[in-house]
Amino acid sequence: MPEYKTEPFIVPSISGLLPEGERNRRVALTAFDARERKVQVPTREVLCYECGRRSHVPSAALSANCIHCHAHLNMTDVELRPGSRRLTVRTLGDVTVLPDAVLSHLSIVCRNLNLEGKASGSFRCTGTLTIANGTRIEGSVQAGNLVVNRGVNAILTQGASLKNASIAGRVAGRVVGKGRVRIERGGELCGDCFAAELQVEPGGTHLGRWIRQEPGNS
């Protein structure tokens, strides 16, 4: 009987590895660019109302934590209605005091504050404070911009510290501005004005001293 000898089975790879061409093909199919997979989430810059430092948070977030002091930051908009029992508001969103509301002893920190009703208390907003209804504010007022609508009579017992102001109604109280204070036609400021620039349009009135300050100083 002839002797049977097996032939060695030759494979196109060594130690179980794929041939270089096949290996490169599979690597190309499974390779990815990490930069392409990274999702760019829209963000916005916010100013922490606890430590005063800036950070970036997702634009669609309703709340976040400050990366510096870790304070919880609310970012929702708030409406205060007539009879509201909520006296303290801390948010990076906007606050509106609705018409017919008469609220006092408020403490509000927000982005934009729109006083359509009567409100008194301490207000601090990084954006614009708009006074759209006659009111007497007993507390401190700090704002990026102050807008007093035409026909409005606002009394600021402790004055206001701001960047810029546009007054079309009547304001009684001291105004300290880092930039420009503009009194529009029909507007009146009764009180001293500390600002880098005071602009009184024809038909506007300023009753008090203007003490010029260097831009950016308050």
C-alpha cells in the first residue's frame, strides 16, 4: 500500500493575521475621525449671580452649575402675576412683572427685567431694566441698561447704577452711569447724574448736576 502523505495547507496570512491589503481595507471601513463624531452643542455666556464670574453653558439648558463656585444656576424665564407670593427670584433668564401687579419687597436677580406692573425692591440685572409703568422703587437698582418708557413716572429712592440709560418718561433719583445717559424728547431726569456722557435731546429736561466721569468708572 502506497504511503499517504498530507500536503501542508498554505494560507495567505501568518499567525492568523489578515493579508496587508485586506487588513487595510477593513481598517479603512471602521476608521473614524473623532472630530467628526464630536457634537457641537450651542452655548451662551452667562454671568454667575453668586460669584460674578463668566462661564459658558448649553443654550437650551434650563439650569446649570457654575464652573467656578459650583452654585446652581436657574436659567428659566419668570412671570410675576398680581398677588404673587414669590418675593425672591434668582435666574439667568428674563423676569416680567405683569400688568396690574402691585408687588413690594422683591429681590430679583436676572438677565432682563420688564416692569409692566408696579414693583418695588432690589433689582439687579445684567441686561436691560425696562420700566413700563409708574412705580416707586425703594431698593437698590443695578442694570446694564435702563429704559424708562414715555409717560412713565418712576421714583428711584436709592438711585440707579448702570451702564447706559434711555429716559423717555420722568425719573426722580440719582443716576450713576458708566456710559451714556440719554434724556429723550419729553423725558425728564430730576436728580444728579454721574456719567461719562449726558445727552439731553430738544424737549428733554435735566434738573440736577451732571458730574462727568471717565468711561467705565462708576
